[in-house]
Amino acid sequence: MKSLTDYLWFNTSKEHDILNITGEAERLVKKSGVKEGFCLVSAMHITAGIWVNDEEPGLKQDLFEWLEKLAPKGNYRHHHTGESNGDAHLKRTLVHHQAILPITDGKLDLGPWEQVFYVEFDGRRKKRVVVKIIGE
Amino acid sequence: MKSLTDYLWFNTSKEHDILNITGEAERLVKKSGVKEGFCLVSAMHITAGIWVNDEEPGLKQDLFEWLEKLAPKGNYRHHHTGESNGDAHLKRTLVHHQAILPITDGKLDLGPWEQVFYVEFDGRRKKRVVVKIIGE
Amino acid sequence: MKSLTDYLWFNTSKEHDILNITGEAERLVKKSGVKEGFCLVSAMHITAGIWVNDEEPGLKQDLFEWLEKLAPKGNYRHHHTGESNGDAHLKRTLVHHQAILPITDGKLDLGPWEQVFYVEFDGRRKKRVVVKIIGE
């Protein structure tokens, strides 16, 4: 069994942002030498998620507007700690914080429109995604 | 390490549909010869998801009615591209697009009521699910 | 390849509950002897989920209050079967029923605040989580 672990760091200039990390994941798969296996991409900070969907600017804006309706900024009990990002924890929950990308014949085995995104809900600070590949 | 990759194709007659694919996954696990490992089931098209829940007709209808409330058909920015399925991208996000099924002693290690469903939100065209098994 | 499979049993005294199972997962990773791999934690009963987020009492209460808004108790078609837990099936869907925890250098490779929770939406009966570890 082969494995590779790496970390992608992000420090977005905006509070909310979405970054296409498909190329980064592909680069690490190639580096790993794994031909058949799984590539886990998981946001390590609890106010960010991973989204596998379409690289289309309108849809990406739809995502944030829709999440704002379902998990709006507001008064959360979490804010008694001095934090103000309760909504970001819930937005991460809806998007989910990770995805497994299958690796087949040495490449990401994604659908024709599937792209992998890091979705930030509380940016302007350093945050990390773990990419872990196992296989053969 | 052993691995097996296969693709399930769907072309539902309805826009919204839900198909129990537990048997298909079990068949592929058997074919793989893997006794201990993981079976990834992942919808490759970005308007469909994978749901692990109960094979109960009422609940399956509840799922669609509830998703329609949380991610209704409507006017999305995505529709400026000529598409009309913005809601389907968001419904996929809520259901999540994939699940990992554990394999123990050569069988899917599911709970007593867990069944695996392909959930279609924009059907009437050919779509694919990747099933990828790794283990030993 | 090494593997380990174990099951955690829960019987919460309350209908809704949230239990930090990070230590249990860590213990099993150590027991497995796996240095590089994946640890799947998956709720086997369809009215419970797995949540990876912050160990902060206010936020945990926020989670339940927010889920009650998005997937409220109510009249579901599922209740025609005699059940009354339709909302719990939908809450599990939002939280998602599983997470993959990366294992690096023999330890859970989680972010600084990431903790792993079993989230119960229909307790007061025996329920199970499967923990499955594969790697080397």
C-alpha cells in the first residue's frame, strides 16, 4: 500500500470564498504514484467545507445566498464564548467538510462536471485542508 | 491490496427519482473478492446524490417534499447559463453525493435498516455512479 | 494492509443527545496498529449521525435548535407506518451519517478544534456505530 499526506493552506481575503482545488488534488495524486485508491480531501478548520460540484460562477454565488437563508448570520449561543461565527459552523455542516475522490488508473475519477472546492465561511485567517491518499 | 471499479448507469423516466442500489453494491463487493475494506459509492453527475436510509415509501416521499422546501425550484443565477436545474445542484448538496460502505467479512457492513439509494434530482438523461472498492 | 472493525453501542437517556467519541476512535486507531490510513466512523441506525465540529456546549445546543428549524417534528408520511420519527431521519441526512478520519503517523490527523460526535435524534434505545480502520 502506498500513501501520501499533504496539507493545503488558505488565507482568503474575504470572509466567504470558494476556491477550486481540483488541480491541487490531481497534482498530489500524481505525486503519490497511486494508481487505484482513494484521495480524501477534508477541511481541518470547523468553519469551512469541501464541495464537489460545478465550476460555474452563478451557481457558486447561488450556493452562498442559499446557505445564508438556511444558516443565517445571527444570534447563536456559541457567541457567548466571544466568537461571532456560529453560522459558519452550521454552513460547514450543510456543505459537509470532506469528500473522497476515487483514483482510477492514476487519475481522479470524477464525473464530467465534477470539480472540488474549498468553501470558506470565516476567512481572513490561515486555515488548512488535509489531503490523504491511500492505494496501490 | 485488491481493488474494483465499476460504473452504474441510470436514465430515470422522471425528473425526481430514488433507486435502491444496495443489491448492485453487494454484487460488486462479492465480485471484488475484498473481505475487509471500503466501498465508495459516488454520484458522478452534479444533480444527483447518494442517500443511506430506510426503504420505506412514505419516508422516500417525505425526503423529496422536504428537499423541495429547503432547496426549492426557482430563479437561480445558474439559470443565466441556460440551465434550469439550480435547485438540483443544491438538493445534491443537502443529501450529499457519496457514501462509504464498510466491507466486513466479504459483505456490506450496514445497519439493520440501512439501504443505499441513488437520488436523482434532474433525470431523463443518462447519468453515472462510480463504485470503487479497495481492501484485502 | 491492516484492518480493524469495532462497534460502539449507545443507549442515550434522552431523545436528542450528542456524545464526543474522539477518544474512542483514537483508542481503536492505536489498537489497530495502522500508521497511515483511514478510520471510517458511521452511524448504523438511520436516525443518528456523525458530526465533526467544535466541543463547545453553546454550539452543540445551536446545532439541535437549528436542525429543529430545518427538519422539524411534524406530520410525515413515514408516520403512517406507526413510527413518529420522520424528522430524525431528515436530521441525520443534514448532519450526514459518517465521516472519514485520516490517520497519520499512527494518530487521528484532525484539525486543532475538530472533535468527532455521535449525534442522536431518536434515542432511548440501543444503537450502534461502526468504526472501520484500514491502512498500513
